[in-house]
Amino acid sequence: MESLRTGDFNIQLLRVIKDCNDVLLVLPPGGLDRCINDPEDWVRKEIVCALENKKNIIPVMKRNFVFPDHLPEDIEPIRNKQGISAAMDFFDAVVDKIASKYLTSKPKGEGTSDEELRKLSEEGDPSAANELGIRFELGTNSIMPTQMTSHQAALYYFELAAKLGNNAGYYNLAAIYEKCAFDLTLISDYRIDISNLTKDPEIIRTKLFEIAEQYYNIAAKNNYPAALYRLGNFKENNKCLDEALVCYKEAAEQGYVPAQNALGFFYQNGIAVKMNLEKAEQYYQLAADAGFTPAIYNLAALIEAKDPDKAVDYYQRVAYGDDGIPQASYALGRCYEKIYNDIPEAVSCYRIAYGNGVIEAGEALQRCQNIIL
């Protein structure tokens, strides 16, 4: 986004392709059909540009994509490029595999030692300071500043990154203060000075939330999407719904999927905006296509009445596993019972949901078991 902010968008894309090392060619079903008969198609021009400049092209093939039988000669070589099948159900794993096995370039900081990052930070590199803060926060650091805990060092480097104007630094600072507000015992780990406050836990908690919101607000003013989303959460919790809507919209426009999901919820329920189920579905779909689990569940619930088969497919994607949504298991059981009259499958789903704390699934489970008996 930052590198494309000026000039004609398509021309700038070609310049960026020439300057980069790797090109991810995302291929949904039928994604290359547009290129076959139109030499002026911009996707085709981008592929040609990448081939002519000998870039490392990585086809990222989404579910049900197949290469057309015949491709124009100028883009035919992409058929033989080593790519990856991208099941969005396993989005994180797909991204990790691309980063670790296919890219010739690496994110800034990767492969840089902690000591090198420390020196870069002292020289005023905000990205290095933020990266080092992340390593201390995750406990993957190999150095330890004198008389600092790992958490305190994380806070120090995030503060340095923020001071140097790094939006991610502001965001990470806010996240720490917010985390400490939820769990006051963490204050001592980060050695946050609260000596000027009373000992009343609620006053301390309120102050920490205020500081977190201030930092989110700074990054949000610089259009940092994750901060816009979290600021929207703060506004929503404080019943400032119009302001929350603005934050979610600005983050969603940058493709931030949690904000797209939040916008879908606002449109579905008429919160700070006129109810619009079509727009709700559109925003849920955007986030669901990116593999965002809550959006997949919300989309399924929204379309269940008009398209139960599609809803069941979405419920199945998020009903199982360690990260499964218990309510999705319950909804899936309800579909099997009420729509398909498949009582054994309903029992299986209700049992999972009840085991994960969905109380109403217990009654449904008993009802279905009585039918079987």
C-alpha cells in the first residue's frame, strides 16, 4: 500500500514487480481465464512483466483452481513454476510454508541476530527496535539487557520503536498495557510504574486501558489497520458506535479481516448503520475467504435459512479441532437433525458442542438419543 500511494496504479504495479524479488500469483478458480484472449489484460501484463524480469513467481492455487488447457505463449511458462495449493482452512500453515520454502526474500529482521538488531536500534532503526521487542516479548531473544527482565526489555524496545515513529511499536505498546489491564499481576513483569496511582485495582485498570487506547489512537491516526480495529473495539465497548463503525470501515478498506467481520456484524444487526443483510454477507464473505474463523461461522449462520448446504459446508470448516467453535458444532448438529434428519451425525455434533460448554446442546443430545433408542 505504501509503495503504491502515488502515480497511476497499474503502472506502479509494474514498477513494483520489477523492483521485488518474489511474486505471489494468487489463483482462484478461473483466475487465468481473463488472460487467454486479451493481451491488454492487466493480470496478464503483470505475469509477463514478472517473467521478463526473471522474478521468482510462486503460484498460490486456491481450492478448485486448474490451469487452462491452453495459455498464451507469453505466460505459458507459469504452468511449470513450483507453487502451492492454498487451502484457506489452513491459512497460517500455507503462509508459513510460502515464507520458509518458496521465498527468496525474507521479512526485514529475519536472519538478523539480536545483537545486530540492538545496534540498529541504537542507530535509530525503528523496525529493528520493534523486531527486537517482539523477540523479547516472545522469549526468543538470545541477549538480555543489564538489569532488565525479558518483558521489561520488550516494553523498552517497543517504546523506542514508537518514539522513532513506528506504528507497529505503538500497537505493541498498546497491546502490553491492555494485557496488563486485564491481568494486573503482569505489571510487575513489565515493571510499569504505577507509583503515582492509588492502590485501588479498578483505578489502576482504568488508567492502563486509557494508556492502551492512547497508543492505539496514535497508530490509528497513521492508518495502521490493526490499531484501527482495536480502537474500534474500544469505541464499541464504550458505546461510541458511530466512531467504532468509522474505525472498522477504515481498517476493512485495507483488507484487515477482523474489521471486515466486525462490519458484517454491524450491518447484520443494524448497529450504527441501517440493517443490510446483503452487505453483511459481503463483508463476512471477504473475511471468510481469508480463512478468518469467526467470519466463517457468522457467514454460515447468516445464510443457513436460504442455503443450508453451503452453511453446513462452512460450519464443518470451523466445528472441529483444537480451534473449533463449539457453537458451530451445535449449529451443525441442528442442521443434521432438523434439515437432513441424520440423527447419528446430529448426536456426534451435539456431543462435541456439549463437551465444549454449549449448554443447549445437552438437551438436543438427549432428545436425539431418545429418538435412536
